[in-house]
Amino acid sequence: MRIGWLVWVVSLALMRCGPVQAADCPAWSAAQAKQELLALRQRLDVWNHAYRVDGRAAVDDAVYDQAGQRYARWRACFPAQAPPLPADLADAGGPLRSPVVQTGLAKLPDAAALARWMRTRGGHDLWVQPKVDGVAVTLLYVDGQLRQASSRGDGVSGSDWTAAAKYIDAIPEQLSRAPSRVVLQGELYWRLPGHVQAAAGGMKARSAVAGAMARDSLDAASAASIGLFVWDWPNGPVAMSARLAGLKAMGFLDSVRYTRSASSLADVTRWRGRWYRQPMPFATDGTVVR
């Protein structure tokens, strides 16, 4: 299984392409270009719908990335015939507005690109986490009480998971030693004790969580099988060290255990290899550098 290099960013990364040379463009008529672009856009829409709504990856990451890059290049070649960018979130919204926008990840192609990105930040205050293979959730606590749990949806609004969340032991109904208003973003994952990603792969863990959360009611066995990895505290402390201390005080120990400082590419590579080859409590599908 391919493990990608990922960098946390403040907005969903859309496929973009810089200037292209004529030699890089297909020898199509305007009519054919329009037809080919539309067909590829529709294919990307289907794959995005499967991922965002059904909780499954219809194709391998490498296939998706290549198709996205091809679409971006064709749009640059034929701007007059280009349809809009893929509707990757348009059909995933829901009735509940999230307290914060749920953002995505920008993917880097290789270790060299990651090293360049790290150098632009001087190698300071960088942190590495496993990319937990689950479904995103946003939690809102007011005066220590769980008030709202919502799916990622379209990034602004999603499904109301509050009732189901109260059956999941990994999501505390009450926080101790917490500020008056706490917004947490994380990943609901399927518990896989002793899981070794290099040997077992993803085991459709994300689909299991997505399917359980999509049901009208969450059964006890499924609820017990769902864990929570908090990867962000949007209204928490700015410094990661202070943020981790706060999450630990509130009981989110996975966040502390699997967030490590990284001052060099070697640090990232070491943790990446360890999480890929050693037993973990969940499936992973990448490495996140923040």
C-alpha cells in the first residue's frame, strides 16, 4: 500500500496546474476537448461522491491523483472548453452547520517536496502525525457538555451525529478541566488492536465507520468498535505543546501519543516507517506534517 506525504493546510486543496506547453496538450478539436473534459470530470465526481458520502475509496490514491493532474492539465490546455472543477463536496452537505469549517490536506508527491516545504518553515515548530483512516467529525462542547457532533459534509454543514456520538464511549459526553467552549476536529476510526498497516492494509476500516454512522441508529457493538483521534482544536492554544497539554488534560490521549515533533525529514521518515510497520490501534493512509 502506498503511503503518501501530506501537509496540513488551511483550505481544501483543489487541483491546479501551472502554465503548459503546446506539446503537452492533446491534439483535439474544441468539440473533442469539451467531450473528454466532461467525461473525466464526471468520473472524478463519481469517485468523490463515493469517498465523501459512501465512505469508500472507489480507486487507488495513485489513480485518483493521476486523473486529477490530467484534468488540471487538460483544463489549462483548453480553458474555453473546460467545465468547472469537480464537485467533490457539493453533494455531501447536510442540515447541521459546523462551528468551524472542516478543511482538507494538500498532498506532496515525494520526500524531496516535503523537505523543501519544511525548509520554507525553517524546520521549527513542525509536527508529524499518522493520517488515521476514518471519517472526519467536529465536536462542540459548551461548559464541558457535548452539544453537537457533525460530519464533515461539504466543509460548512454536514449530518447531525450528536445522538449517535453519545453512544460512542470514545467521545466523552462531558469534559473535565476544559474551557467554556471547545471545538474539536478529529477522525472516527474503526478499532483494530495490533493492526500493522504494512501487512494488513486498510481492511476497509473507513467504510466500516462510515456505514455505522450512516445508519438510523448506532448499535452497541458498532459504537464500541469506534475510536476517536483528535487532530485539531481550532479554538485552542496556538502552540502545539500547549494544545497537546490541553488535550491530554481533557482525556484525548491518542492525540498526545501520536503527535511528535519533527525538525528534519529524517524525523518524519522515522515516525512514518514506525507507524507503517509496527502495531497500531487503527488503520492509516498516510503521514501528516503540520
